[in-house]
Amino acid sequence: MLYTCSPGCKNPHHRHDPDASNGGGMSHAAAKASLSGARQARGAYPVVDVHCHYFNPGVAAKTTDLDMSKNDPSIIYANELTRQVNVVQMKERASRLTGVDERLEDMNRMGIDIQAISPAPFQYFYFVEPERGARLAREVNEGIARLVADTPSRFVGLGSVPLQNAELAIQELDYAVNTLGLRGVEINTNVNGLNLTDPKLGLEPFFARANELGTIIFLHPLGFSQGERLTNHYFNNVIGNPLDTTVAISHLIFDGILERYPKIRFVAAHGGGYISHYWARMDHAWRARADCRTVISKTPSSYLRRFYVDTVVFEPAMVRHLVDLFGADRVLLGTDYPYDMGEENPRQLIAAVENLSEEDLGKIEGLNAAGLLRIDLTAAERVA
């Protein structure tokens, strides 16, 4: 159960002592009180943010030897002004990215009851040797699991896996889901510039295991891996992030991952990128050309509609478009907290969507995510 422990729970991570500190977090009682306050003006369902990040400072301290400027596309394909702005952002938002107190305050202000916390994309570490990558993913995952255990009424977790090695990725997926109780994993939209379906990566067994577990895979980009034309104006994030997601989703569909592994629950960040706005071109190509239907047996859009997408699209009309294409059951509230490219008022954004029924509003704000993340709604009502 997400919100309550069994009587006499002895898990040291849960810190049932009401005076215990979680390194800037809150006791169970204080967290429940905050949750109740955040929900005073609403119905029984929780508001759930599926897109928010945590940067593990301990992992950062252990990776100071890594030259991120040579391996991170968001740094490689950025001009000097962008790098300076990013440094300032990290200074201003570090406490929100690495801590808990301000995070909880911001959640209450935004009317967010529960965050599904995923790793900061800067901590994928696919470029290091596989064994070290596996150790770092383990530390990232255990850090998120501790946050969840310390404040279980407000957080659930998504982990990380070392995709540079399929066998190690499977091992960490099993540990994250089955041992730590994380709800799934976040992965980049490419691995060191290779498509997720590239045979050189050999990730088919990883997807097969994810399918067996019926787990969540949250697709979150880290810039476009060939971003030479996107260095100015922060374009490798502004344009490159949704572009890389579009490429990743397209390969997952056309290379048959969605067809072979229907139990994986894919969630695509930033509204799924650009693919939702020009999917009909893919369907046309599938009908018109033999080279576009070498693997899949149905139109590409039939697989596309199996994705979940978040609402980090900044405009009510674009949320309306996502609802029209994917259905209200597949759209999830997201913020990209705490980055400056995030949505500061997610509930206002959703409330401004035209012709959205109260039922669909409840689904998008939290009921869809509650089902996806296995959040106990009965327990949520007791907390409130």
C-alpha cells in the first residue's frame, strides 16, 4: 500500500519516529497534513504529476571525474549564453531539484498531491563503461526509493537502468521494480546517439522483460543527438527534445516494439513530441510504400494511441489536441518540475481546455496516473 505501512513496520528507511528528519523532508504526519491542505477545495481523487525530477547529489559527487561537456548533447550543442543561463538555473533551483521541503511547498501551491519522481536526465550515464553505469543507476534508484519511503503519501518513484548493456539493464529493472518498489523506469530516447531499436544495442531482451513485468517506461529526452544546427536559442532543448522523442517513438512503432510487447506502458514526455501533429503522414506512408510496412501489421497510428502523454505542452488548445488523438484516458498531468522549461500552473492549463468534461478533467489531473502508477485511491481518501 502506498500511503500506510503495516503495524509495527521496522523498515529503517521509513523513519516512523515523528521527529525523524529525512534530510529536509517531512514526517509522515506532517506530509499527510500538507496533503490534506492541498486538497481542501477538490474532490476525492488525487492530483498526480507524472513528470518531475530529482537530482541525486551523492551520485553527482561520485561522478566529478566525468567530462559531461563531451558526452551530454545538451551541453555539446549549446552556445556560451545557453551554458551561462543553465548554470544560473542550477544555482537558483538546486534546492528544489535535490531536496524535499521546497518541493512539498511548491506541490501544495500548485495543488499537486503526488509526484512520480524520476531521475534528472543528466544522470543517465549511458556513456560510461557498463559496470560503472549499473552501479550509478543503482545509487540513483536507491536514492529515489528513500525519498518515497520517507514521504510515501506524496511520492512514488521511477528509476533508471544502464541501457548501454541489456543484461545489466534487465538486472536493474528487476531490482528497481521488484525490490525497491519503483513503478517503472525512465529512459533516454536514444543511447549514445543510437536508436533504442538499433541492433547494435541488443535491447530486445530488455523490452521483453519490461513486457513480462508490465512496467512503465517513461521516455524522456536529453537533447537531440545530432544537434549541430540547434546550438543557438536553446534550440537543442526547445526543438531538440521533442524531436528526439518523435524519432524514438517512430522507431518503437515501425520496428515493432509496440507490436511485440503490448504490455509495456510507455509514457512520452512533452506531449509525445511532434508525432501527434503529423501522424497521418506515417499512416499514408504505411499504406503507400512497401518499405514502411516491413514489420508492423497495422497502421502506425494504431500503435501511437497506446502511448500515454503528459500535458507539458503549455497551451490549452494543444492539450485539447492530445485528448482528441489519444483519448482522455491517455493524457496525464505533468510539470517537468523544477526546470525553467516546466509548467508552473498545470491545473490552470488543464482547466482552460475547451469542452473538457468534469469526468475527463479528473482523469487527466490524477485518475489516469493513479491507475498507471498503482496508487491506492482508498488510502488517498483516508489521508485526505
